[in-house]
Amino acid sequence: MKFELTILGCGSAVPTVQRNSAAQVLNVQGRLFLIDCGEGTQQQLRRFKVPYTRINHVFISHLHGDHFFGLAGLLSSFSLQGRRADLHVYADERLQGIIDFLSRAMHSRPRYPLHFHPIGRDAQLLHEDKALTVHSFPLLHRADAPSSGFLFAERPRPRHVRREMTDAFRVPVAFMHRLKQGEDFVTPDGEVIANERLTTPAPAPRSYAYLTDTLFHPDHAEYCKGVDLLYHEATYGDDLARLARETFHSTAGEAARLALLAGAGRLLLGHFSSRYPDPSCLLEQARLVFPDTRLCEDGAVFELPAARREL
Ligand SMILES: [Zn+2]
């Protein structure tokens, strides 16, 4: 039951030899979600051995090139490789026009069902399936390229039945699904058997939030309260706070403040300006505020193990 994030690119506007433009893959129980798709994402998917043909959902935070210039190429490669499965793209509604324009110009339409889903400016549910939900929420970036954050949250799983106990108390098969939801069992004699005696807890649901290309704002914490893993852009160090404000970006210290306000489990820093070949100074600044902070680098994998709930 994986919950694993692979960083494909953690650079900002200009890619460097060391850092690609923004892109990540989140693997939730075998489902692969691509988050942003900067230039060169295809090569990174191959380089880091991501089984990318299994990607069925792509989430684009906003329409700046370092977050979507790789998408047209990826869509084209899917066609060349004979993809048949549906692909869902969630983005600013203008992206569909851009992709349509390119397809027409090249006389080449995707040969698989391609579905665009516009992201609005209000928080919204973008996707749900049996394993998880994905919500978007508004961030604070340039008005001509509004940016959205994403929250990926596993659904709570049913409790595990203790077979030896349900046999001992002769719990009928028809009651099992209620037992898994936490109900107590009442025997035909009226004796109440506490659910905890008949089941064990399921692993706690895990969650991941992605916030990039945004000014710091404390309200953003409301969208990702208690998130296990938080990615927040740290384009600049705290000494460049003014530049961060002018360019609608955040500093490392601001990313850490957001993590603190959200009560996040762990903070990942990324979207580093190319002026930081070594971003360890950003890590130091963030850790003063939020100690459990890590730096992203291309190819880094962050896994959230499935932990048991407390009894
Ligand atoms: Zn960017």
C-alpha cells in the first residue's frame, strides 16, 4: 500500500543541469498522479524509472512554462506509444486551448481519450476514487497565471476483522461490513461486544499537499491542516523576502511558517531559484522554524509508510 512521492524536477523558472523544471509523481496504492509537467519531464520519468504509462491523472498548478511546457510532448509520446487508456488533465481552462492549437498545427490529435477538467478559483474536489480524494485550492500568484494548490488524501480504510474473535462470538457474515465501520456487536442474548475486541485498526490515512508558486499566506494552512507531507516552494532565502514578494514567491522561512501553521508532519522545500546551486542555506533557515524539513532534489523519493492507528 504505497504512498510515495518522486521528485522529477525541483527547479524554478530556468532549468539547470542539476535541477529540472517542476514535476513530481505521487504513487498512492499503485495509482500514479503526475503533478506539474515542466520541460523535460518525459526524460525524468524515464531516468528515474517511473512506470509512467500508468499515469492517468495530471494536475497542473498554473500556466507558467516551468510547470507545463513538458505536457504537449508527453501527450504526443503517449499517442506514439499506442496508449488507449483515458487521460485526465486538471488545469486552468486555457490549457485545453493551448493543447488543441498545437494538435491542429501538427495535424496530430491524441489517439486516446483525453479529458480536460478546469480548475476554478474556489476550493474544489477534482478527483475521487476508492483510495483517495484530490482537492484544489487557490494560491496567491500573478493575476494572469492564477496558481492552485493540491491536497491528496487517502480515504480512511475499514477496520480489520479478527477472525478468531468473530468466530468465537458467532458474528454473522452479514454484519461484517458494519463491524469494519466500527460498530459494536450485540449478541442474540443482548450482550454488547465492543468493536475493539473484534477488530484491529486500519492504517491511518495519509495525505500530501503541494503548494508552489505562491506568496506566503496564513490562510493557505486551512486547506492542508494536519497534512502528513507538505511540499512548499522556497524559491528564495529569507534575505530576499522583498524579491520573493515582488515575484509572488515565498522564502524558506515562510514555507516553514506555513508548515507550522498547518501542523504538517514533514516539510519538503523545492522550486529553488537557479541562484542556489547548493540550497542548504534554505534548509537551515526553514529548520529554525520547522525542524522536520527536507530539501528536494531531482530523483529524491519520499515515502510515507502505512502506520497503524493507536488502539
Ligand atoms: Zn514556477
